[in-house]
Amino acid sequence: MTEVYKSLGQSAPNATTETDLYTVPAATSAVCSTIIVCNRGGTSTAFRVSHAVGGGATQNKDYLYFDVTIPKNDTFTATVGITMATGDKIKIYAGNGNLSFNLYGTELTP
């Protein structure tokens, strides 16, 4: 088993648009260890993060964070251990266009 520690995804998504941050590639599994959300703007806003098993449409059960408020010019960091299989997705949503998302973890291949 090969383990590669890396940045799994980076995005500064459009406001109020669900966006795929990371999709586990074919023949791969992954462990997401840290997600960082940075508010670059001068006003507070909210964000969402979900884990879609199999990559399907987001359902209520998929949310890891839902409408979490992040203050202006601040950063939210969560250290997690999300295990993911081929095709699983981490999806994000920003209340305005001033958020940056970074996801770090490990990809595992046979």
C-alpha cells in the first residue's frame, strides 16, 4: 500500500454555490485529516462542508458542518479523520465569495 500525504483540494468558490472540493480517484482510498476555511473578507459569513459517499447528491445526512459562522478576517481549522472510498466527495458551500477552503490528507493506493 502506497501512502501519499498531500493537499487534497483548494478552492475559493463562488458565493452560494455547492462546489466539489475533492473526489477520491479510481483505485484509491483517502483519509482527510485537516480542513481549513479562511474568510478573506471584511464581513462574517457562513460555510458548509459535506461528505457525499459514492459522490451522489448532497443529502442532510452528509453534512459535517452546516452554516457555521466564520468571523471577518478569521480562519476555521478542524482536524478530522474522514475515511473515504473511491468516488466519495468532499463538497463545500460559501455564504459569500470571500472564503478559501484547503483540505489536507493522505491518498492510499494498492
